[in-house]
Amino acid sequence: MEVFLRNSFVVVALVVVFLRHRVDSEPTQDKLALLAFLAQTPHENRLQWNSSNSACTWVGIQCDSNLSFVYSLRLPGVGLVGQIPANTIGNLTQLRILSLRANRLSGSIPSDFSNLKLLRSLYLQNNLFSGEFPPSIPQLDRLTRLDISSNNFTGSIPFAVNNLTHLTRLYLQNNGFSGSLPSISQSSIVDFNVSNNHLNGSIPTSLSRFQASSFAGNIDLCGVPLPPCNPFFPSPAPSPPSIPPPNPPRKTAKKLSKAAIIAISVGAALILLLLILILILCLRRGQRRRQAAKTQKPTAAARSGAGAAGAAAGDPGTSSSMEVTGVSGEAERNKLLFFDGGIYSFDLEDLLRASAEVLGKGSVGTSYKAVLEEGTTVVVKRLKDVVVTRKEFETQMELVGRIKHDNVLPLRAYYYSKDEKLLVSDYMSAGSRGSGRTPLDWDNRMRIALSTGRGLAHLHVSGKVIHGNIKASNILLRQDHDACVSDFGLNPLFGSTTPPNRVAGYRAPEVVETRKVTFKSDVYSFGVLLLELLTGKSPNQASLGEEGIDLPRWVQSVVREEWTAEVFDVELMRYQNIEEEMVQLLQIAMACVSTVPDQRPSMPEVVRMMEEINRGETDDGLRQSSDEPSKGSGDNA
Ligand SMILES: *[C@@H]1O[C@H](CO)[C@@H](O)[C@H](O)[C@H]1NC(C)=O
Ligand SMILES: *[C@@H]1O[C@H](CO)[C@@H](O)[C@H](O)[C@H]1NC(C)=O
Ligand SMILES: *[C@@H]1O[C@H](CO)[C@@H](O)[C@H](O)[C@H]1NC(C)=O
Ligand SMILES: *[C@@H]1O[C@H](CO)[C@@H](O)[C@H](O)[C@H]1NC(C)=O
Ligand SMILES: *[C@@H]1O[C@H](CO)[C@@H](O)[C@H](O)[C@H]1NC(C)=O
Ligand SMILES: *[C@@H]1O[C@H](CO)[C@@H](O)[C@H](O)[C@H]1NC(C)=O
Ligand SMILES: *[C@@H]1O[C@H](CO)[C@@H](O)[C@H](O)[C@H]1NC(C)=O
């Protein structure tokens, strides 16, 4: 521990040098505005900005890559007191992130905040601001995160917050807002909180999807998810004519004409009849197929068909939780297709008979561990929301199925029918590095980093495949502690409408906007994975301190604001002489998570840099590339 602390100067120096290379130009206008702000706002002594240095080197400031403007200003908890002066922060017109949380700032927000047109995150919580909801805020139409909670704002919440069409977070709790809640209709909002204000009236239906604790502490607020409003004294939320007032569902039912009711009844009867017919047909067909299956048990050969697949669909004999539907029709065409060189010999019927256990519900579908009757264990992934045609599906599967590398989990087989899309791969008993495991030592973390990097580099270079969904749960550990990547190359199956990569913390900023994954966005996600290994924190987790900040920005802010090496996982402090390696890996990670895609290295470059990390004496375990092929499921079943 002491050794580590003594060396932390070196660590910090290295990190700082890394983060601040290319300090040659600076944003002059922004610098003047910042100096004016600090000069007029009392603050703690430890916040010192040296005017003879570039503003981009100051604590709490981040510039763009060209050092031509201030990109983010973060001064949380530095004892700022009083009103924000006009013509200071409002002059930073290129600002994207502003955090002044946890200070003692008061008064109203200056009206020139309306100049911060590009602002995306505004954190002003835990201050003493007062007055009406700042009129300048609804004009910042790029805002995605707004937190003005725990202040002393009063008056009503304006309907104009609907102007903020990109909003994902709206935190207004612990203020003195009164009146009724406007109909805030952005579906983009994920985090919403207006608790502990003085709001009254009914909760608009557009907001009733949030949980009760988002509204608690407002004595006179009522309606879903809170208790219903008193029907004799209705208190509808005022909303402009363009948005119809929320109607309770019972009212709409009453308005239905008699004709409509008759039509609905007839329709329901018809549907019931149809269902019964289908059921009878299915039962008959199932019987026929079961008989067929008994007569011709399929031979054990690769690429075996699933001629008798339908039988299993209605088979009550297993405790399978993988109830695959719609397998009965077109059985001949809908075979379980194995890739060449496969090691398995089972067919779809066997698979459906296997006892299945849910391994996890991922962003692209549910994974099952299926133990076949003969003892083989495989992982079956049941994809949901696939939009491509059979042809496109097969083309992508052929591309993905060709990839062979020690650090890539091979796809063994796939199945496509109208209703079901299944992927079959090996089962790794060691599992993924999800949360809640025992902490890994440093050597194992380096090993995971390097082997994952090699797997990805192979995907990119030899396979020409974008992984598209790199995250900890898609990195599986083999028995020998090398890692391999799974779930790659699936994005093309989901079209551009649904982003299958729904784990936000790993997504590159440009992917959040364009929803298009690239080789460079894979590099970003890999960088986040490295940061996870280094910090022991999962991306986007609440414990990062500031809400809404992602892991890369958290690391940057800690390194900049706290001036210590406290980004690293405390678990790693136990090991000696690894600081330099940690800092080198941190530098690689930070290069990977650069916000500008072109500034990120390619995966082969990343691997080369990791291989060049000076690993001292403990070299051998890491450098040796594992020669054994990845283990088949037969071994670890
Ligand atoms: C802020 O901008 C205004 C208008 O452009 C300018 O007059 C003022 O001097 C600027 N303030 C500072 C501190 O640079
Ligand atoms: C400001 O920075 C300059 C050059 O880096 C240095 O010479 C000077 O001592 C610094 N001033 C203070 C108050 O730290
Ligand atoms: C950086 O500056 C160059 C020219 O000086 C310009 O072409 C480029 O677009 C700038 N990049 C960014 C990210 O602003
Ligand atoms: C809504 O945003 C536009 C700019 O996008 C702005 O001109 C307008 O004033 C805003 N409305 C309110 C009520 O702030
Ligand atoms: C909040 O505002 C109210 C009225 O504007 C005032 O009485 C109260 O003292 C303020 N509270 C704080 C903590 O400033
Ligand atoms: C809600 O509170 C405001 C004052 O804050 C009051 O004028 C209004 O009548 C109240 N509405 C209801 C339905 O209680
Ligand atoms: C809303 O804020 C209150 C007070 O800070 C908190 O207790 C509650 O858990 C929050 N609810 C949600 C859903 O964030």
C-alpha cells in the first residue's frame, strides 16, 4: 500500500502527461470567460487556475481534440458560493457538459445560459439555486441529461420542457415546484423524478410509466402510479390543445357505440373458433410426426437434418424451459445447419428434447444451457427481433461461422424458421466475467485483456466481421483462463431500427447517435472493457459518483479532479510493482475510448501495444499463446 502511494506521483505524472499531450494552442475566448467566472465566484483555495498555462490543462476543464474550445466544465464540490455571474459560463458557447453540482451556488441561473446551444448534460443538483424554473433551459434543445434536483426552485414546471426532445433524464426532485405536472411526453426519458416538491393534481398518462418513488413526497399528487384521484373533485393536468387530455380507459369504453360492441363480440367469437381449429390441426400433425420419428431415428452425422422436428414441439416428456414454437411446418427446409468441421452429432429434435436452463436474457435474445440426452452440453441462443430474410440470415451466418480462432467462441450451428432463430455454440463452464464474481488478480486481468484483444483483432482482420456487442458478459473464460469473445456479428440481423447493443455503457458516442456499429466502435467498447478491468467498476454504474457519467468520462474526471491514482480497483492495490503496467494499460484504454473514432487505434495496433507492455518477470504465463484448440462442450459437460 505504502509502496503504491509513494509511486502514485509517478502514476499521476504519467497519466497526466498522457491526457494532456499536444498542449500547444488554446481557446482564448473561453479562457477569458472562465477566468472571469472564477474571479467573481468565491471558491475553495485548492481550485487554482494558472492563467499562464493553457485553459485546457486546468482542473475541471476538458477541451476538444483540437484544443480550440472548452468541451466540458466540471467543478463538483469545490465550494463555489453565490450567484453565477452573467457573461462568464454563458460565453462558453461550445460547451457540451456542465457540472457545478454540490456547491453553494444560489440565485437564479443567468439568462445567457441560453447561449449554450450544444449543451448535452447539465448537472446543477445540490446547490441553493432559487426562483422559477430557468427559462433558458427549455431553449437548450440538445440536452439529454438535466439534473437540477435538491435546490430551492419554486413555481410551476413549464410545459416548455417538451422542447427538449432528446432528454433521457429529468431530475427535479427536492425542490419547491408547485402546481400541476405538465404533460411531459418525450418517450426518450428514462430517468424521471419530481419527488419531494409541492405538486398537485393528477399525473398525466404520459408519465404514469414511471414508478411511484418518482412522484413521492408531493402531498396533493394523485393518479397512476400513485393512488387514484378523488373522482368527485377531478383535477386534470392542464395541457395545450395539441395534446389531448388523458382519458381514463373506462370512459373510452363507454363511448363505444352498440355497433362497435357487436362487431367486437363477433370478432372475438371468430378468433376463438380459429384458435380451436388450429389446436386440433396441430395435435393431429403432432401425432403423425411422432409416429414417423419412432420409425426412423436419425443417424449420428454432421449436417443431419431435423425431419422429425415437429414431434418435439408438443412433447411433454421433458422439463425443458426452451419451448420452441413454430417448428412444425416446413421441417425439411428448416434444418439445424452445422458448420464444417463441427464436432457435434445431434439434430433439432435432440436439441428440443434437451433439458434446458436459462443462462441469461441478453440484448439479442435468451441463452439456454441445453444438456442433450447423450450428455453433450451446448449453449442455444434464441434470437428475438430478427428482421432479415432467410437468405440474408444465412449469408451472415456463413460469414460468422467461418471464423476460427482460439479466442473466438465458434458458432457450431444455426436454425432459421419463420418463428424461431437459434444459434448453437460451445458451452464454457467457467462462464462470463459478469458481476458478483471473486476479484481477479492482475495477471488474470492482463490475460483476459490480451486474449480478448487477440480474438477481436482476428474478427476484424481475418473475419472482416464487426463484433458489435462487446461487453463483459460476452467475454467467456475458458478453463485455462484465456478469454474468448462470443455473440459477434449479429447486428446485421436486426436491421437499423432496433439497436441490439442495448447495454449503454459500452456504446461509442457515435453509435448512440447513428446506431451504426463499426470497427472503431468495437475498439471503443473494448476500451471500456479495459477500463472495467482496471477500475473494477462496471460501466454506467451508479457508484461512479456523478449520475449519468460513463466510465471513460469518470476515469478522466477522477484523474483530473482528484489528482490521485484512485481510478484503479482497490483489489489491485495488494499487488506490488504493477503500477507501471496498470498505467500503460490505462493509456491504451483511454486511446481506445477517444470520442473521435479516427483517433482510436485499430484492434491489431491495440494488441501490439498491449504485447509491448513491460511485464517484468511475470512474463511467461502471458506471452505463451495457448496451443490447444478451444474446448468442446463434450469436455466440460
Ligand atoms: C462574453 O461575451 C460577451 C459578448 O460576446 C462579451 O462582451 C464579454 O466580454 C464576454 N465575457 C468575457 C468574460 O469574455
Ligand atoms: C503558473 O505556471 C507558470 C508556468 O507553468 C509557473 O512559472 C508559475 O509559477 C505558475 N504560477 C503559479 C501561481 O503556480
Ligand atoms: C481540427 O482542426 C482542423 C483544421 O485545423 C479541422 O479540419 C478539423 O475538422 C478539426 N477537428 C475538430 C474535431 O474540430
Ligand atoms: C424551443 O426551442 C427553440 C429552439 O429550438 C427555441 O427557439 C424556443 O424558444 C424554445 N421554446 C421555449 C418555450 O423555450
Ligand atoms: C428557499 O426559498 C424560500 C422562499 O423563496 C425561502 O424562504 C427559504 O429560506 C429558501 N431556502 C433555502 C435553503 O435557501
Ligand atoms: C394546485 O396548487 C395551486 C397553487 O399552488 C392552486 O392554485 C391550484 O388550485 C391547485 N390545484 C388543485 C387541483 O388542487
Ligand atoms: C426520486 O428521488 C427521491 C429523493 O431523492 C428518491 O428517494 C427516490 O428513490 C427517487 N426515485 C427514483 C425513481 O429515482
